[in-house]
Amino acid sequence: MTLKKYRYINLLLIICSLVFIVYGIYRKEINTVFNKAVNICLECIGIG
């Protein structure tokens, strides 16, 4: 693939990521994601 195709693929992935982030914020899932992240971190460290 050429360099231009890689740039278009990267741009498409960034746009898709932003769309999913905005969709998650719209559905008010911020607290759910944050709680899961905290639980995973605490389990890895071994505090929880």
C-alpha cells in the first residue's frame, strides 16, 4: 500500500474512534467506563 492509503486508513480509524467516544458520552456511559477502569487498576495493583 502506498503512504496515502495508510494516511486515509489512519484518518478513518481516528474518525471512527471519535464517533464511538461521542456516542458513549451521549449514552451517559462515562461512569461505567470509569468504574471498570478503576476496578481493573486496583486488581492489577492488588489493593482491591
